[in-house]
Amino acid sequence: MFNAHSTEIITGPYGEREEHDRFRCNHCGAHKRLKPGETPEFTCKICMDFICGFCANRLMVDGCTPQEKYLEDMERAITRRLGWERNFREMGR
Ligand SMILES: [Zn+2]
Ligand SMILES: [Zn+2]
């Protein structure tokens, strides 16, 4: 049984209530809305988690790119850049 990550409840101006199940795309981290009873359309076969249509398309090109890995890569790139800038400054002295 599919468990939605969260449920979004929208209350209209006349007191009507709309409930939407939502799931988080494991790749880009976007929250996607689902119709009641609907399950996410795409599952990544590598990390075995739900992903959005956009990331499902990207899967062919980029492969499995979970958000955590993306952030790690970014962190590494920033660390590298900071190190490079430090060296550059020290050289200029
Ligand atoms: Zn996504
Ligand atoms: Zn994946």
C-alpha cells in the first residue's frame, strides 16, 4: 500500500475542502500533487523511490541522481573552489 509523504488540504472561499496526496521526488526533491488514490507514475529502478515526470525523463541521460548525492557533489565543488581561492590569494601575497 502506498503511503503519501504528506497530505495537502486546501480550503476554498466557501468552506469547501480539497485534499491532495503529495509525494516528494527523490531526485529533485520537488513535492508533487497526486489525485486521491493515485500513486506516483514513475519509480526510479536504481534508488527504488518515487520520482517526478521531469526526473523520469532525465533518468535516461543523467541516471539516478538523488537529491542527497546532488547536494554532496555541490558541497564538494564549493569546497574545492574555496580551496582554490585560498591558494590563489596566498600566491598573490
Ligand atoms: Zn524530480
Ligand atoms: Zn534514483
